[in-house]
Amino acid sequence: MKVRIYGAFLVFFLLIAVSAFSQETDSDSGGQTDKPDFFLLPVLETIFSGNLRWSPNWPSDIPPDGFSLPPGNPPFIVLELSNGDDTFVLRRDSDGRLLEFPFFYEGGYAKVQIDYSPSGAVQTMNIEFKKISAQKEESENDEGADDDTWLVTFPPDFLPYSELSLGGSFPVINVSSGDSDYFVFIFESPLFLTETWYDGDGNMLAFCKASVNTGNGAWRIRSLQIHGEGGVRSEDRFFDSSGSITEIRLSSEGAEDSRVLALYRENMPVFWQCDDFIYDLQWDTRGILTVIKAWDETGAFDTEYRYRYDMDAFGTWVRREEAAYRVQYDLLTPQPSYSRGIWTRRLEFFPAADGD
């Protein structure tokens, strides 16, 4: 019976959504909005999973092991990753739930902070959009380069695919940004979620459908289909047996398809292809990154990055210095200007239990 209710309501919901979207995009106003091309579902996927996993669509200079520790390390409360210009914070509460984390996307990243209700549901979320330092330098003269912030307020007991969820359409989610207010509706079916945005006047702005894998109260996005002002675009994800993303395929109307690839050993990438560059990552037996070899498909860029570390008492790196070398005439030549700098980490661990 629940499946039939899902199906009947979904047909009705999609008919309204498609009709509203068509009317909005065909109107003279064009449905213009200053809301970033950004959806809540991928952020919520990270929150409900409780983990910040590296993905092959992350910026290439973010350490792939920046937010993870080798097996056997104690759990941490706070991890701060910094290169002197940018600082990214991963923070948890005593129950291990994410309280703060960076969410990387094309064009920048978002600093996400979460508050939970007594039931454990997401209650409010603060999303502060930022640019990485190199992007700030490129746009420092732009008048619209200031960071934007959203305050997202969720309905009570917002827990998709949990025992508390009844499925179907959730009550409205409120998003405020400066003087603008938006209303977001999320619909849950057994196989996918949809996210629909409206402005303060009730005009539909964008529609997103996320196909998901579900199990044991958890869910993972398998593909995204986004309907916006520029047409329809899709993002398909593929995973290995451990759940790491091995491929992301991007396609959109009027644009050439693209994809990123990765292969893993013990959940850490050993091969990565992104933005016409190929990376070979080498790790030692402790799970410490030692070398990255990078080259492009033309062979014009052939660089090797080597690393030196400062470790803490647990054998976890707290400072990593990168040295760059160019391969010239089959010899490695130091190239200090190619180095992407020094990364440091500050860690706070949970107090040890009595008797440990």
C-alpha cells in the first residue's frame, strides 16, 4: 500500500513540478535568481553518512588524505587542515555526528555547520560559500566576490530513509540569504529523492532528482538530474566494493561530456584522472602518501611531488612539506616554483575512557 501511495503522489507531484518549471522558464522574466547553482541533497548525504570522503572531483591541491587518519588511530573531535591561506575544519560532537565540514564543489567550497534536534534530526544548517585563496586572487576586483551565507531551517524530525520517515513529501525547508527567502521541498520515494526550489513569490527556480542506493537507514546518491535555467544536466556516480567513488560522468545540454576517474587501494586513491591530468599516487605501508606523479595527456607537463612529514605521538602527520620535480631528459630536476606549499593539521581527540 505504501508503494502505491508513493507512486500516485509522485505522478501528481512531478506533473505540478514540470508544469511550474515550464511556465517559469518560458516566461519573459526568465526566472532569474542570484541563488548559487547548489543543492542541499549532496550536503545532506554527507551529513547523514557521518563521513567526509575524498572524491575525484575535489580540487587537485586538496590532500586526498587531509581529513582521514590511518587505521588504528583514535577518533578525533576536531581536525583543522591549513596551508597558510585556507583553513578547513572537520568537527564532530560526542556522538560522532558532523558539526562542521567543508563541502567542495566546482567553483569553490562551502563551510557547513549543523545543529541537531534532541531526536538527532538536522534542525538548522549554516552554509557559508567561500572561494579558495587562488580563486579569491582572480576575483578580488569583482564587486560580487564577497562570500554568501545561507541559513537553512528544517522541519521537525527531518530524517529521510530512517525509521522516523513516512516517505513522500516533507514539510517545507526554509532558506534565507541576506534579504532573500527561498522555500525548498524534498520528496522521498523508495528509489530517489527530489529537491525543488521556489522563491519568496512562489516561482519555481530549479528542480533536482537524485537516484539513491538505500540500506540499513543509510542512503548514497548514485546520480543527479538537475533542471535549471540552463537546461538539464546530469551527474552519474560509480562506486567500488568499498563505496569509494571511482567515476563521475557529467553531461549537459549544449556542452561536451566530461568525467573524472579514480582507483583505490584500502580506500585511498592510487590512480586519478581529472581535468586532463593523470595522477599516480604512492603510499607506504603505514598509509602515508610519499609520491604523486602527475602528467597531462600531451606529455608537456610531467611533474613528481615528494613529501616530508612531521608526525605526532600516534604516527599521524601534522605537517607535510611538498617538493616538486620536473622530469627533463629522464632526470628529476628540482622545481620549487611548482610546489603547492606546506599543509599542517591540528587534531583534538576524544578523551580516553577510564581503563584505556
